Amino acid sequence: MEESMLIDDTLAIEIRPAVENIRVNYSSPKSSGIRVAVFSNETRDMYRFSLVYVMPRTEGAYNIVIKFNSKGAWNCTVGVYTRKSEFYKKSPIMTSSGPYIPLSGPFGVTAKGDQTADYEINIILQVEGEDSSGWFFIKFPTPVNMALFAIISFAVAYFNAFFLLDAYFKNKVEGLSKIRLALLVLMLLASIYFLYQIHVFMVGE
């Protein structure tokens, strides 16, 4: 099957009932361009199921192959958790994990007997980037990461303010040397760079 999704969204592949020996092979545009999480035996509303999360971090074409064993019938649904539902032109379903949009399924097999068989699901995934608008485009972290980033920024600002105030009063009393001034500038630049790296890490760029 072929699917399209937005970068940094989470593709969810759910297989019911839970299957055995589930594993995921993939090819991606970059070696670090994708994150995969596999949960072999989950339970929801008394139903057991297997779940695979695929989180692309870069644009481009991905080939996802999910292999597993099953003794009986199974069905699979494919959907995406997103913060930008308008990209998919569908109304999202609100869940505890965030807005969810079904993409494909359910599909599967009706197996006869109790012999274990091997199966695989192939997904060709086209990942697109967010469109920027205006002169500036800022990508924001998730609400939890945004709160954490605000706390870190406050701590860094408090640290810098202490040294800036100290330098201000020392400059009034005895003057500020060029070396101390240069160190203050370097400290401010280092703080800005540190916050930038934290932001990049949190948004996954």
C-alpha cells in the first residue's frame, strides 16, 4: 500500500488480535531519519493487539515492511497521529494520544486451521514537509516539550541576569575590563546557542 503523511507525525499500524514475532524492516532517506517503536501485546477494551509506531524525521520516500507470525485470522488498520489534520483533508478522531486520522483498513486474512503462518505488510510511505508561510517559519515543540523549553529558558535567563547585574554594579564602582566584557558576550552567545540546540532536539529537526 502507499500512504502520504506529514513529517514529525506518527504513523500507527494496529494488528488485531496480537500477533507473534513482529519485526520491522525499513529503508529511509537518511540513516537517522526514522524512529520505530514496536509493542507486541497491548490491551484495549478487552482486546489484545500489536502496535507499530513509525515516526519519520526527514522528508522523502520510506519503505516499511512489517513481518509477523499468526495462527489465525487477523486484521490491520493504518492511521496517523497528527497536529495538522488539514494536511490529510479528513476530520480527526480525538483520542487520549492526540488527534488521529484513519488512513487504510481494516484489512487482513481469514485463516483456517491453527497452523502458524508468516505474513508481511508493505507500506510505501511518502513523507512531506510542512509548508512555510511569510518571511519566518518557526516549528514549535509539543505542548509538554514547550513547557520544558520554557523552564530551561527561564533558568538560563536567570543565570545570565545574575552575571549581567553583577557586571553592571561593578562597572559603576570600578569599571569593566575588556576581558570581562568579552566573557559576558561569549556567555550570552553560548546561552543562545544552547537554547537553539535544545529547541532543535525537541522539535526533532
